[in-house]
Amino acid sequence: MSQATQQPAEAVSPYLPRAAKIVEAKDFTEQEKYFRFEFEDGQGIEYLPGQFMEVSVFGIGEAPISICSSGGKRDDLEMCIRSAGDVTNALHELNVGDTVGLRGPMGNGLDMDAMEGMDLLFVAGGLGLAPCRSFILTALENREKFGRVTILYGSRTPKDLLYAYDLDAWRDRDDCEFLVTVDRGDDDWTGNTGVITTLFRKIDRPDAANTAAFIIGPPVMFKFTVLEALAMGLRKNNIYCSLERRMKCGLGKCGHCQIRNVYVCQDGPIFSYAEVMRLREGI
Ligand SMILES: Cc1cc2nc3c(=O)[nH]c(=O)nc-3n(C[C@H](O)[C@H](O)[C@H](O)COP(=O)(O)OP(=O)(O)OC[C@H]3O[C@@H](n4cnc5c(N)ncnc54)[C@H](O)[C@@H]3O)c2cc1C
Ligand code: FES
């Protein structure tokens, strides 16, 4: 057997996906579906929170999707995928036992060990909970390393809430503060109503100099939420976001994701707000 055939496929060419089987799948909402994958070569994967994979449906195409399970070395991989077009619609047709292609992990991600001793503030809007969940789970699995942990999550309506089982678990923990809000409640909703920035008034003022914030959600949410974080005194280089650009190769080759001299697929998608400000003219 040649050396090439003994190596995992990704080592042969970064463009060649590894085959992965869907081992769990469930509908979260009408638009979002949860998947857990395991690689058919049995070799697992190691990644940082904030990294993503290029997911391919054979014969259709590829799409970049964030990894939403906790970071580290694992046998499996979780994702939450919204049906938005050709690839993601085709993914929604797949179920347990079906095979997809996975290339990655891609992008920079963030090593949370660098934040040891800091307080953590997670602010997730809508589907932004998917990438944010990887950071949250990593923090909660290493709870002793961090100070206060606060999680704020907002969605449009109660029907749009993702990861109901995680939300219940976070609510029940006494070592983190978890608040959720919806823009519009329904007859059964008894929780907070209003945009996510309203939750900032309900939490204790953070130790601004020692807090790292992760703000991940649609651009309009980011714009207003970052103002709240700055008003609390958080430092621009301690506020992190995930920039989503149209991507193809994920390898810094095709230029689809380029902003000035930065390839978001390689230098990002996780940037500090200070870095985003420097890129601002190109966004
Ligand atoms: C780093 C990163 C992480 C991501 N993580 C997630 C995740 O965790 N979950 C998730 O659901 N999604 C995630 N996305 C978004 C996801 O990649 C896109 O929704 C997906 O690529 C859509 O692919 P598609 O083939 O299904 O849709 P497409 O067929 O490509 O169409 C998607 C939509 O974009 C429009 N469109 C198509 N081409 C263009 C173009 N050139 N310019 C502008 N608009 C166009 C289409 O009209 C359609 O409305 C992530 C994206 C990035 C970059
Ligand atoms: S997606 Fe090709 S360079 Fe970033």
C-alpha cells in the first residue's frame, strides 16, 4: 500500500473531503436542523471553538458551516444547519446513515486557554448560537478556569429557539447566568420579550477590564450589542465576533472571502472588534 493511501484523505489534498456519516439528525425548527457526524476513516478530528468545516453533498456542492460542539480532540462533530439554498436544502433531505464530505477544520478559531482567569460574556443572536455554542460548551467543560460566565441569547420568536436541551441545562446551572429573550412572544411565552440588548440591563455590571465577550449573530444585532459592551467598558480587543463572508475554497486561494489583505476563511472567521474596526472600510 502506498504512503498516500495510508494517510487520512485530508492529508492527501486539502480539497479532498473526508467521508463522514450522519449518526444523529433532528429538526430544531422549520429551517434549522441539527446533525452529528462521525468520520468513516475512524480518525476523529481536533479543532478550536470558532472553526468551521466545508460540508459537501455529493453532486450538489459545498458550504461552510460552523462546528457547534465543544473544541478539542473528538470522534464526532456537531452542526446546526439552516436551509438557505442548494447545499443546505440538500443537507436537510439527509438523515442518519447518509454520508457527506467534510473538509477542515478551517479558519482560525480561538484557544480559550488564553482567557484563563477572565470573566466570559456570551451574546448569541439567532443562528449565531451555533458557533457561539462551541465557545460556551468549551468554557462550561473547563468551568474552573474562568471567572463569571454569563450567557445571553435572543431569537425572533419562541419557535425559533435552538438547542432547547442546552438552554434548560444552562438555566439549571448555578455556576453561570443564562438569560434568553425573544423579539415577539406567543401565548405560552412567559420569559423576556424584546431585542437582545434589553438583557444587558438585567445582568450585573461585568469587571470590564477582565471580561472577554463573544458576540455572534446577524450584523444588525452585532452593531447594537457591541455598543452595549463598549458602554460597559469592555476593551475592543476583548470583544470577539465571527465574520461570515461568501466562501469557496476555505484555503486562502480563491479570494472569495477577501477583505483588503485579509482572507476571512484563514485569518478569521473569529476577529476581535479592534480587528473588525481596522477592516471596517473593506466590509
Ligand atoms: C464561516 C461560516 C460559518 C457558517 N456557519 C453556518 C452554520 O453554522 N449554520 C448555517 O446554517 N449556515 C452557516 N453559514 C452560512 C452558510 O455557509 C450558507 O448559508 C451556505 O453557504 C448557503 O449555501 P447553499 O448552497 O445552501 O445556498 P446558496 O444556493 O449558495 O444560496 C444561499 C443564499 O445566498 C444567495 N446567494 C447565492 N449566491 C450569492 C452570491 N454570490 N452573492 C450573494 N448572495 C448569494 C442565494 O440567493 C440564497 O438566498 C456559515 C457561513 C460561513 C462563511
Ligand atoms: S474562501 Fe477562498 S480564499 Fe477564502
